[in-house]
Amino acid sequence: MARRSHAIRRSGEGAGRDFPASPTLPRDLPWDGAAMVLAPGAPGPDLRPLREALWGVWRGPLEPGGPDVLVAVFQAPTAIEGVLPASALPLTGSPTGVLSSFRRRPDEALDPAPPASREALRRLELWWAGRLRGVALDGLVRQPLAGLWDMPRLTLHAARSPTAVPATARAERPKVSGEDLAPISHAAIPVVKNAPDTLGDIEARLRDLEERTKLSSIFRQAMDRLQGRGPGRSANGEGEPGVLQNLMGWIRWHSPLGNRLKGRIGERMRQVERLFAAGDIDLALKLAIALGGDAARRSKVYPNSLPEMRAGLDFRVDGGRFFAPLLDGVGMISLHSRYLAIAERLEKEGDHRRAAYIHSQLLDDHRKAVMVLEAGGLFAEAAKLALDSRMPPVMTIRLLYKAGQTDAALALARRTGCFDELAEDSRGKDARFHILVIEAWTDVLLATGQPLRALQVTDALTSVSGIAAVLTAARARWLAEALRLDGEGGFQAELAARALLAASWTRADISPQGLEAFPHMPRIEGEGPFPAVLAWLQTVLRSETPDAGGELVNLLQALTRLGRPDHPEQAAFWRGPAALLVEALVLGGFAMASDRLGRRELLMLKHLLDRARLPVLATELGKLMKFEVQLPPTKGGWRLPPPAAIRPAVRRACLMGNGEMLVWRQSNLLQLLDRHGGLLWQQAVSEVTALVAIGTGPHALVIQRQEDGTSLLTRLATHERRFHTIGRVRLFAHHDVTSEGQWLVQIGGDIGGLDLARLCAPEPAIEFLWSCALTERLRAAAFAHQSDGFAWITLDVSPERAGLLEAWQLRHSGEMTASLCLPPAPGTRGEPPPQDWFWTPPNLLRATRRDHLSMPVMPWSDVLERQALVQARERVAAEIAGRDVFQSCDFGRPFVSAAPPAGPGEPASTTLEHTHANAPRFTFEHDPEANLVCLARGIRPAKESDGSGEARLSLWADEAGGLLVLDLATFNVTAL
């Protein structure tokens, strides 16, 4: 019986077998790959969390007639714990090209030498089911990795019930409104006077009412309609009376037929007064006659009957329902004053809701009603009324937060992008709300790779007690991340200054050991990216970098602007190496950039020396300033020399936030250049139609044309030199720059703002923060960001309306307006009409040529549309329709104008200038064949980082493959 024992038989069969010391490898360590044994035909594991790390995936039978094996090989050692199922076996590679899942000997190292390259891997050895299995990778089927990336997800907001078209829109067009654009809609910011002129406002309404009720006005309205001069039906609003209604109402009101109604109105007003006196406030409010405000102008001028009694005291905001009786001036003022007195009394008694009801429903003053509700702690109702009545987003977001709807408040903030206004409004008021705003703001910035901007927006919080310690640790991480992203090819001046000021000057970042030898320190000790900053600074002071003088002046300016000796975050710098470093930097500035030091720069240096406690040098500098001569302003201009060499021309380019440049040449070569033009990286990429930098971070969007007419969106992480595929979309148009959190695009018939945080996520997705469904017959020709919303210009491509240009504006409130653009007809001025325009939203369109001819932008009406269609047909016949180019001047950007040669042998000229008067302008003179074009106009720096409100840098290219960088503030041209 013993010989038949199962245990003895199994032990005998295993005798002499070379059992490995460790049949599996530890899962918590990074390895070269992973393997899973699966049933034939069974689905494999979800590899999407590892898709960025994968080099290749194979699948096939482990042995004839046996289970399948799936092998995943990583680009670099990667841990699989918590990512893949527990049945996944880690794999380690060897220099012989073998992937194994076990360790043969106890003394074998856990991290053997990796293979020379992933291509050298040729065989898999797997310890499975008690024995060794081996299979060649060539015998397995390599799986495509493209399926690990989802097709783009277009998140459009659900369609809602149709609403009225705005007053400037056309009745036959698709009905759109602010409610269709985002989950939360709110109104444009109203004009609020410091001291409202109540009587003057009432008198203005009475004058308007009197003018519109004159019989002559009614007949004039009828004649305008007959001759086609009046506005379209949609311009009047749905509650607007027609000619016949106005005429019948006038006859009724000015004849005995209206006496009974007049008497009933008077009796109703006396009844309401009696109810107020008796204390029956609810019934009085239900019967009270609303005086209305601007909405009363949309109601019928002549009433046909008394208004119905209200069923409840709910807040309703639906334009056109107000009933404004025809009272004389004394009666109107008396009733208005009576309503105000009752509302003030109710508010003093603590009845804030009824007081707000009077302001909102009887006087049409929704803003005052919202303020009364907020004062009474009725935040939920105040937030709802603010949303319905289109209050400023800052007010609405604050009320949503107070009502406990934090998610809705932050969603509205992300949609409108008004974090800067929210931070300013909440500063010094509600500390918790202010911190919440800053946290949400920095979350968006960090998600899009903008840690330097996160530092800028939190500068004001570093001195706030209670949060300084927590914030200091977070800011230290952000600073280290910003330095890591910007370290190659030198550092931005502001970032280098922040590193010097915020370092602890210990071995944890920069050791002060040997600092007395600066700027000739042979060795700089420390941790992280901080020592690289000091090393770069030494190369600048030794003039070993291009434009060392300019970089030194910029660094001194940044140190002066950011330096605060009383700030706890900078205590180590001012207490330690400040005097030594500042003295070396100032002396280096005089030695290398004395021609760039004007009176403003000298005064800046004196302040910096005073802060660093260098009184002797500061005194000497003060004496030098007495002899400084103010030079006349420099005129910006430069003649482009003939090309020294011919290279493939640059067709696409964008300026990164750190000064680096991403360019695409006609030879299908995508190149990353440092701020001085040095080549950092290049790769062959075909069919690139645009390059768009994402905010001020290291990411850029690469847009490629596909054979089926779609566009492939890819995110390039320039600091990692890695592409992240987003997906293919029907991208009809896009903005050439982004804001901190949005990118304006047209995808199909939808125009909206894409969430940059979702585009930069590990699993990228295309999601609209807001969207407007128009129609595919409209193609966006330009986009613009505004402080209170967004704007775009569309070109109609339908056969019946070809060439029609319209300007659209969407406010943060959700209010959309459409206007007609009327370009000059061909031959109007005896010369070809202009086709290059600069655009300052919402409605300033001027030609870029010297006469700056304006293109009228008028509110929509039937008459104007007919006129615009006639002009559009003329332009189509002259073959100039659809060729207009619009340069958006948002973010303080200048525009480019080109002038042909004045005569044979004369140079052509191209000028860069800002839109306002007395702004700096720079002119390039060049040969006409040079074809000098501006490929990228940088955006203005953030207010926290620079006091300038204008963009400075621009990138230019010529036909010979040359690149130029122009700094419009200093008139400095760098040929790359």
C-alpha cells in the first residue's frame, strides 16, 4: 500500500527535477515585463493603465493544444502590483534575450543585467504548473497597441427644450441659448451704479413708454414694416405687440371702451394697499401689479385685462410676463416708492424672502433680490435666482458655495475660467472659500503641466497664517517640478529667481559649501534640480550662453520683483548668500549688459542692493544715476539679410511657455529648439497642419491631416519627448492659442471649449466644458477669448448663403448674440478690397494695411442680412469670398501687416504692432521673395508674473528655412 501512496508517487516523479529557488518574482518590484496564462480564446487583461509603458505585446499557445500565454514587455522596468491581476507573473530580461518568470538559484540577483535592447528579446521561459515551459516570441502573434487608446469621446451637453432665439439672431436659424451650452448657465454682468438714480430710471421708462404709445409712433412702425426697414420678428421678442395690436390697443385705451379696465386697475391697486395695511402680505403680493423694468418694455403696451392672481410666491424669471400699467408720472413714482418702503420694512423685520420677492417680481431688480436673500442666509434660493436671472459668475459661484453646492460652484468656475476674478473677489472676505478657489485653480494648472503658474497664483497666500506651512510644502514640490520641466537649455529668469529665493541653502537643495568661489565654483553640492540652477547661473556670468547679458538683466528684474526680505519663504536666501550672489549679479550686469541698463533698470538694481544690505554699492550706483543720460526711444526696424544657407522652410510653429520653440519643417521634420535656437530633439512627423502650445506648460498639441478628411490629435510632452495619441476628430477649425484651461475649437457643427485637463490626462479624452450646436454650413474663421466670455467669426459655406460672415459672442452668462460682418464690396474704393484683418473682440474689425479700413459689425436684422447677402454674392462673383484672414488680438497679442515694395528694386516690409495708439511697432524690411511670415504670436504674461499687459515674443520664418524671434518690448531680434 505504501508504494501506491499518491504522495510517494509524486515525490518520486519529482526526484532529480531542477526546481527553481523562486518559482515567481516579487510583484512589488519593477520588472521588464509580465505574462499571463489564459484559456484559449479568453479575453486578456486590461492593459490600458500600462499603455504608456508598453513596448510590445504577444499572444499565442504556450504549447500545442495547451492554454494561451500573453506576454507584455515594458519600455523600462515597471511594477505591476495593483495594476494587473494577481495571476500575472513578472518577467525579467537577460543579456541573452530570454524573459523568465523565476529565479533559478538562491544567490541569483533580483535585478540581473537588462538586455541590450528590447529587440534582443527572443524567448520566454515560464515556470507554470510545476514545470518549465519555453516558447519563442517569434512563435507568438504580436498584438497591436493602437486598441489600448479609446476613440475620442465628445462629451456634449444634453439638448434642452428649444428656447427663444436672442434678439440679434434670425428666427429661422437653429434655436440656441445659454442653457444649451453648459450644465450651469448664468447671465452677463449688469452695470451697477454706486448710487442708483431711482427717479431718473423711472422717468426714463415713462418717456420710453410715452414715445411708444403715441399714435405717430405706431404709424411709423407700420411704415417701417411695409418698407422693410424695421427689425426682424425675432428682434422684438415673442411678447412684442405687432402693428395691429398696438393700433387696437391705442383705440381701446383712448376711447370709452377702456374706462372699465382703467377703473379695475385702480381698484386693484387700492385693494393691494389695503391688504398691505392690514398685514396680509402674502395675498397682497399675489395681487400686486408688477411695475417691471426693462422686461416691461417687452410686454404689451396696452393691457387687455387685469393680470391674474399669482398662485404662489415663487421666483420666476421669464421675460415678457410683466404687466406695466399706463400710469402717470406721479402714480408710477408713488407706487414704486411704496414697493421699496414695504421691502425695506420686511427686510428690517427679518422677512428677507418676501422683501426679495418684491425686488425681483414687482420691481424687476433681481440683483437686489439676490443680495437680500444672501443677507438673510437663504443661499440656495439666492443661487437659483442668480442662475435664472443671469447674475455675474463670481456672485453665482459664491452663492452656490454658501449653499453647500461646492461641486456645482467649481464646475461653473471651470466652465467660465474666472478663477482670477474669484480669487480677487474672495481675498480678505471668506478665507475658506478663497482657499477652495485657489486649490481648484492650482488643480487645473497642475493637471495641464503649469506648475510655475500655480506658484504665481499662490504667492499671496504664503503669508496667511494657518495655511502657510501646508502651502510651503506644496509650493516646494511645484517649484521642483517646474525646474525639472524647464532645466534643459537653461532656465527662465523668473523660475531661476524663485529657485534662488525659495531654496533652504542646505544640502537638501543647494549646499552653501564653496559658495565664496561663485561664479567659479568647481563643484556644487545639493539635491534635486536646484544645483543645476546655480550651475547655469555660473555659465551666464562667464558669458558661456547666448545672450548672457539679456538673461542676466531679466534675472535681476525677476529678483527685484519677487524678492521680499520679510517673507518667511525667502528667509534663508536673505540671511545667507543674498549679498554674495546679488553683488556678483549686479557687477556682471554692468560688465555684460551696460547698454541695456536705462534709468528704470538702474533704479531697480539700487532697490535690489538695498535689500541685500550692500550699502556701499547702492550708494555708488545712486551717484552713477545722476550722470545717466536718457536716450531717445529706439525706432523698431531691421533689414533681413540674404540667407547664408538654404534649409527646408518652417511651415508650422508654436512658442512654449518656457521660451522653447516647436517647429515643423517642410521636410516633415518636427524639431524642438531651446530659447536660443539650439536643437534639443527632432523626429519625422508628416501632414502637420498646426502646433498649439497648451497654456504655459511643456505640452503641445500636434494636429495632423488624415486621408479621410479627419484630424489626428496628439499631445507631445516636450520634456519627455513622448507622444500621447488623443484620437481622430472632424476638426473644422481651432484657436491658435489656449487659455489656462480651455481650447476653442469647432468639431463638426459644434463650437466650444475643450477641457485641457482632460486632454493632458493619462487617458486623454475630448470633453467640451461648454458647447454650442450650430450647423456644419458655418465654418469658424477665428476665435477669441474675452474677459466676460468667448467670441468667434463664422463663414457660411452653404450654396444659398455662401460667403456670409457673422460674429458670435457667448458671455459667461450663457447669453449669445449674433452680428453681421459687412466686408467692403469689390471695387468700392477703386482698389482691391482688404482681406487681412485684425480683430479685437467683440466687434472691432480693421484691415491690417495702413489705412486700417473698418469692417462694420452690426446687430442682426432682416434688412442687414439681405444687404450682407447681396455683398456676399458680389464677393463670390469676384472670387474673393472666403479668403479673408482674421488675426485675433486676444491675450494682448499684436497683429501683423504686410506692405508690398514701393517700386522695382525696393524691399517689402512686414510690421508687428499692437492695436492701441502709441504702442511699440517693429518693421522688417526684406526681399519680396523671402516670404517672411509670422508663425506664432506669444500671449501676454500673467498679471502675477509681469506688470505688462502686452505680448512680447513672436516667431517668424522665411522661405530659406530661417527662424527669427522678435521681442517687441526691447526690439531685440534673434536669428536662429
